[in-house]
Amino acid sequence: MIEKLKDAGLRVTPQRLAIINFLDGNTSHPSVEEIYKELKPEFPSLSMATVYNTLQTLENAGIIQEINIEPGKRHFDPNPYPHCHFFCRSCKRVFDIDLGVEQVEGKRWVSDFWVENCYINLMGKCNSCMKSND
Ligand SMILES: [Zn+2]
Ligand SMILES: [Zn+2]
């Protein structure tokens, strides 16, 4: 991700680096608030505005994507490629859902349709919440 940041001509500041490191390989689709809470102890001068701006910059550069799945919250995914999501209304976690998007020669396909974007959001209860029956 750091390489991608440099490729996009963006300056690598310590705070940007921390946000990227936190997101890199992260499959929990954290919200802006979660990222801020996680990094604030290490970077006391970090502000919500910096987190927002950095995420916006990374999104504009196509390095990450924003997921509008929980009302009133902005979640981010370090995987910029089209895929589908599931939101558990009980534990508020966001999961990746495989709806058969296939990668062929650097492009993504669903059967013989070339997928440029994907905004499928499913909502319900995840497996562990179903089991705990809350
Ligand atoms: Zn759940
Ligand atoms: Zn995802």
C-alpha cells in the first residue's frame, strides 16, 4: 500500500503511514471512528479531520474504497476491487461476501459481464449472532 501511495504521488507522513498500516490487510472494514480511536493513543496530535482527509485522499487515489453500509457511519475497505458486503445489525460487523466476482486478465467479471463497480449490501445477522440468539 505504501508503494501505491507513492505511485499516486502522495506524501508519506507518519500519520498517513499509521492509517495505511492499520488498514493494510484489515478485513474488518473499520469506520472512521474506529480508525481514529485505534491510532489516537499512539498519535496524540491526530485529529478526526486528518483521518477523514487521509481516507478521502486514499479513496480518490483508488487505493481503498468507502463502503456505505451502516447508516450514519463511513466504513473503509483496503480492498479497492468490486465485491459485496454483509452488515450484521446485531454486532455491527461488516463482512465480505463472495457473489462470484471473478478476476480474468486484471478485470473483474460476473459470468460474462465486466464489473466496474459493485454496491451490493446485504443486511441481517451473522452466524455467531444467530448462534448466540441475541
Ligand atoms: Zn453479528
Ligand atoms: Zn470488503
